[in-house]
Amino acid sequence: MTAVATAVPATRAAGPRLAWLRDRGMGASILVAALSAAFGVILVEVTAYIAAVLQADPFIGDSGTLAFVVGLLSVLLTAVAIYVAAIVTANTFATIIAGRTRQIALLRLIGASARSQRAEVGRQGLVVGVIGALLGLLTALVLAAVGVHIGAQLIDGDPSGFSLAQPFIALPVIGVALTTWAAAWAGSRRVLTVTPLQALGGSVDRAHDEVAGRRSRHVGAWVLFISGAVLLAGGVVIGLVSPVGVAVAFFGGILSFTGLALGAVMFMPPVLRLVGRLLGSSATARLAAENALRYPERSSRMAIGVVMGVTLVTMFAVALESAKGLMMRQTTDDIPPEFFAPFDAFAAIMMVLVAVSAVIAAVGLVNLLTIGVVQRRRELGLLRSIGLSNAQVRRMVLLEATHITVAATLTGLVLGITYGWIAAQSLLGAVPTLPDFEPAGLVVPQVPWVPVAIIVVATAVLTLVAAATPTRLATRIAPVEALAAD
């Protein structure tokens, strides 16, 4: 058996070659890829359908502006969904590799190379991406067919002969498959640092001191964050004279948030420490807070997905509300509510579409929290053996989930409001305003409290959902059995 082949878990070496798909975390990774691909394919189909409806209209059929805008939005939203899925997948594979530390070390001990094992993990990521992308494609085509049928009943100018076989649906499918492969490869970088001596130890994440010493990655995160911040500032300045500033700000947002994601082990622990003080002083509350700070890499991987989801939803809500506020300040007369009905409808549709990325991030949290509990069987068994009851263990896991989601929500709200204002400012700062048609200048940020309240409620629900499976797993194993586990 070659070194590459031995990278597949030894306990399943005799089984089918794809037996590793049954490993915990792989199913959720397939779901993340499927959601991303389905989202992208549906956006492509919706864009093509809207363009066909516009072309069939006798009044605006010759104008492709609206179709172009809708197409541009679909491309941006698909890119955002794939970006979120890539980070979630990379974090999932990083957590899976942390759980395989001892197994990888044993393989190194008998002669397998680290690079061959990492190549095997990359191939696993490609298989996960292909399976998820194909499932997403099939699901999206079914939903699109249903949508076209409903549209034919409701729209007078329904285009005849519209086909679901759009050539561009291959782009999100291929993009998701390749991105999942790249994310798995990036998430498996820890394989290169595993030594044969670690075969004598357990499967744990890096502790705080070990993470603090990884200066090279921290430097890269700071470079990305500072570069993005400079572009964001440049976008705001350019936006005072031209709407092109929003494009500069867009790339600044991507770079700065990527820096935050890579450097989450630096940025999240202070927030986690602050939130941990609010959990109380009971033994289980202190354990939950200390667990997050003791292994900041694991906690940061759990939190960053929720941070992305909350940031995206808040950003779009603040940007749209700020644009609406700018329009309302153009007149002193009372504006009838129905005047903004189309704008509010568009905002609601955009929020629903962006929420798909938040769902992808939420799946990542549930998956990582579950994997974390499975990998801590020995620790949980020790706590049970020294007197913690099932109820206390369940409460500890629930408080850990609460700790992560509250810290992530607060961080996401701050980032979302900031990014949302920058987006509105860079896009609308040069727009002529009444009565003198002078540029708008400074756009006052508007925070819509209804979406914020929805985010808070959704976070509470997410906490309960994320903790359901882990709490059940944490109390299912007897203390003696857990202490005997590797």
C-alpha cells in the first residue's frame, strides 16, 4: 500500500475507497458545497429568465440595462456565497485534520510522507466539491423548473421557449468544485507540521501559546487587513467624485475581511474574553469560557463563519437603508409609504439572497461544534468522572455555543455597519441631490433595527440548533469509555 493510500483512515482501509465520506464533518462539507452551487445556478437561471421577460416586453425589450444590473448582482452574490463556503470548508478540514493528528503521526512513523497525505486530503476535498456541486446543480434545476412553471401562470409576458439549459450554469458548479478542493488543501496545511512523535499524544487543537508564536501567518493577515483598509478609505474618497469608488471599496472589503479571517486567532480572543465575563461565575460557565480561550484556533474557526453571515446581512441592510435615507432627505414634503414599496421589495429580496450565505456559515458552526465535541471525548469523560452531571455537561456545551455565537454576532454587527456605510458612501457620495444638484457628500449611515432584531433572534435559534447534536453526543458516552478513547 502506498503512502498516499494510507492517508485514508486505517480503520477503514479494508472498506470502499470512499469510506472516508462517512467521517464526521464530510456530510456537512458536501451540504455547504451543494448550497453554494444551488444558489449560484438558481441566480444564473433567474437572471436569464428576467432578461427573457424584459426582451419580450414591447416597451423595454430593447434596453438591456436592467438585465445587466441583475446579472451583475447575481455574479457578485454567487462570488460571495462561494467565498463564504470556501472559508467554512477550509475551517472544517482544518478541524478534521486536528482530530487526525495521532493517526497522521502514526502514518509518518511507518514511512508515509506529509506531502502525500496532504495530497490525499486535497483529493478528498475535490471529491466532496464535485459531489456537492452536482447535488446542488440537480436541486437548482428542479427548483428553477418549478419557478418557470409558476412564472408562466403569473406573468402576462412570459417568454415562450425559455430553456433551463443555460451555458453559464457550469460556472458556479465548476467554481464550487474547484474552490472546495482549494479550501481543503488550505485547511490541511497542518499535515506538514505533524511529527511522528505526536503518535504518542492525543488529537487536540493548538493551544494559545502555540498559536501566538505563528508570526508568519499573523504578518500575512495584517498585510491583507491593512491593504484592504487602505482600499476602503480610497473607495470612500473616490466615491465623493465618482460612483466608481464602490468598486475600489469592494476589493478593499474582500482583502480586509480575508485578513480578519486569517488572523481570527488574534482578533477573536479579546471579544471572546469580554463575552465570557457575561456568562456568569458558575463552574460550567467558567469551563465554557476557558475552553474558548484555551484553544483559540478552534474557537476562532467556529466564530468566523457566523461573523461572515452577520456581517453580510447587516452590511446590505445598512447600505440599502442609508440609500433610502438619502432619497428621503431630498424633499421636505411627506412621502407616501407606497413610494418606497418597490425599493423595500428589492431590499427584502436582496436580504433573502444574502441570507443564503448566512445559512452556509451557520452550517459550518453546527458542523465544527459537533466535531469539537467528538474530538474532546477524553476531556468530557474526565469531567464526568470527577463529578459533573449530564445536565452540567449539556449546560457547558450550550454555554460554549452561546459564547461563540454572541461574540460572533457582536463582531459581525460592528463590521456590517462599517462595511455597509462604506458601501453607501462610496456609491452615493457623488450623486447629485436636490435642490442645487450638488454632490451628496457625506452619507449619514442608517441602521435598520428590524433586521438587527431578526439577526439577534436568528442567533439565539442558531445557538440552540448548533448545541443540540453536540450536547446529545457529549452525554451519550460513559466516563470510562470516554477516558479510554484516543
